[in-house]
Amino acid sequence: MKTIYLDHAATTPVHPEAEAAMLPYFRENYANPSAAYKTASEVREKTEQARAFLAKTLHAKPAEIYFTSGGTESDNWAIKGAARLLKAKGRHIITSAIEHHAVLNSCADLEREGFQVTYLGVSEQGEIRLSELEKAIRPDTILISVMYANNEVGTIQPVAGIGAIASQNGIIFHTDAVQAYGQLPIDVNKSHIDLLSASGHKLNGPKGTGFLYVNEKIPLPSLLYGGGQERGKRAGTENVPGIIGFGKAAEIACKTRAERERHIAKMRDHLIARLLSEIPYTRLNGSRKNRLPGNCNVSFQFVRGAELLSKLNEENICASVGAACTCGASAPSHVLLAMGLPENIARGTLRLTIGYENTFEEIDYTADCIRNNVAALREKSEEYQHFYIR
Ligand code: PLP
């Protein structure tokens, strides 16, 4: 039986063209890009082409792109680097309560070093309020870090508004765009973004690839010391095939974005409509309007998300209950709790994230399976029986 993969927020399959672009750089031309011979300069040229393309997608300059091992590294570097850069000016950081743990735990690390962090709350839809952001700013605020789009509920933040406030107050603005990059058009200038994290494996590129965009005006301290790679900021021999594959995947994502967005959003809306209309006591989490095209996050009352997930797993459907890296954690999602969901409802949540290779048949099969399994699990739920009988 074919696997139905509906966990694209966790990771995505490498696009065949991205794979093909990478292959020659494993065994045919494996030169170190820092070397002095002809084959090395070809490798160097290829990685620089990828850098230039990635920069263009953001309306940035190639020299503002630093390759990293992915979103986690970029987030850590951006937040701790900005804090180190500006600690003499101030030690206050503003972020949101619904960030990925790469951001939250970087902030927690800085709190242990004496920094103070304000965690902005969010609306029921998962959006921060600009008025609250303005109120949270203090004379010693040095950094605002708010994600572009949320990985669990897909809500897109008012990024241009956040950037405008940061810029008016002379505060560095970092955004974790790991889920948004490749899916949404991004302009770092228009949105006043100073630092931006992206990851290759979320847009059909290889795992272990990513970049940090650093506005050229910000002298962010180096992350790794060693050779002079990445203009001395992030030393270590480059992941050449990865960088080339990431560049290719981004190229395809940009070229096909509008059409993919339409197709994926249609499948998402169909899935949401079926789940909400066919399964009672079900709610959609996140914004209806400002939502990533592939995200469907729903809570089924009287059901445990983990149990439903394991039933779907038996039917070869891959989904998740929240962020991939917190799967297995017994605590309900910090994102849903911040959005005001009661704990028992938050525990009944399923995240289905759709990609370009999914089909309407798969979506319908999944909706059928969810409906049947939710009904079966509720039959066994004492809480539901009690509720139902009353
Ligand atoms: N930030 C967000 C919003 C994410 O969704 C993820 C991955 O799930 C990360 C950061 C971490 O990215 P990576 O897996 O490339 O380290």
C-alpha cells in the first residue's frame, strides 16, 4: 500500500531536479571550493551561483547570504550573534510565545546569561498584536525575533508591520522564515528584515542545508572560527552538493510558486471543509486568511492526537500532532496553548501539511480514514460517552 505523506512541514522529498543537480558534486567534481585548480573554481562558481540566486529571491545581495546547516543553526546564530553584538547597548529581547524551539531555546540560553526576554502572546488565530509589540519595546531592547509563519498552525505574521516598528525604533529584526521561504514571496527591504533564517529541506531541497541572511549593515559576530569560508563568518568546508541542491530547489520553488500555491491551497481547503463538516466537535486552528497554503491543523474533541496519529500510521498516512521535533513529547503544544486552547482540546490535535506531490484522491482517502478513526476512538472514550448520553 502506498504511503500518503502529509507531513511537509516536518520535511519534504528532494526534488528530482535538485537531486540531479547535486549528484556530479559527490564523485565527478568533488573539489574543495577553496582549492586553486580549475575543477575547484567550477565548484566555487556553482556555489556562488546558488548564493546569488537565493539572495535574489529575497531582494538581497549575494554577500548577505551565509550558508549554514539549516534553520536551527541560523536561528541560534542570529539570536545569540545579535545579543553578543549589542550587549553593551542593552540586554532585552522580544520574541513570541509560539516560536520554534530553535528560537525559544536560544532565548532561554541568553536568559541564563542575564538577558531579559519578553514573550509576546498571540490572538486566537496565532497572530501577534503590533500594539503589544510596541508596548513591549524598552530603551534597552536590542532584538525582535518573530517567525514569518508558524510551523504548527501555519499562521503568517504581520511581518512588514513588525519590521517597520523595529526599524523606527532602531532595533534589529530577525525572522525565522523556515516555513515561509519558498512558499511566500519575501522582500527583506520592504519588510525591514535584518536577519532571516531559511532551511533547504522544507522546500524540496536536501537536509542539513540552510542560510542566514544578514543585512550588510549588521556586523554580526562570526559563528565558527577556522578557515576563511563564508567570508570568515562561518568557517568549515562548504557542503557543496547540499548548497547546489538547495539553490536548485529554491529555483524550482520560485518558478512554480504561484501555481503550486493554488493547487495545494485547493487541496487544503477541501480537506478542511470535509473534516469540519463530517466530524462533529472539530475545530480548525490558526488563521483562515493568513495561512500557509498547505497547512491543516485541526483538533478533535474527545480524542487524543497521538492515538489518532498511530491509527493513521496503520493506514500508511504520515501526519503529526505538532512540530516534528516535539513528537513523542507528552505535553500539549505550546503554540496551541498560547492561542488559548484548553489543554484537553490541544491534546486532540492533528497537523496535516500538504505538498505538491499529493493528490485529491489521497486527501479524500485521508479524510475518510480520519472520520472513521475519530468515530472509533470516540466510541471508546468514556468522556465522549458521558457527554453524548447527557
Ligand atoms: N524553525 C521552524 C519554524 C521550523 O519549522 C524548523 C523545522 O521544523 C526549524 C526552525 C529548524 O529547521 P532545521 O530542521 O533546518 O534545523
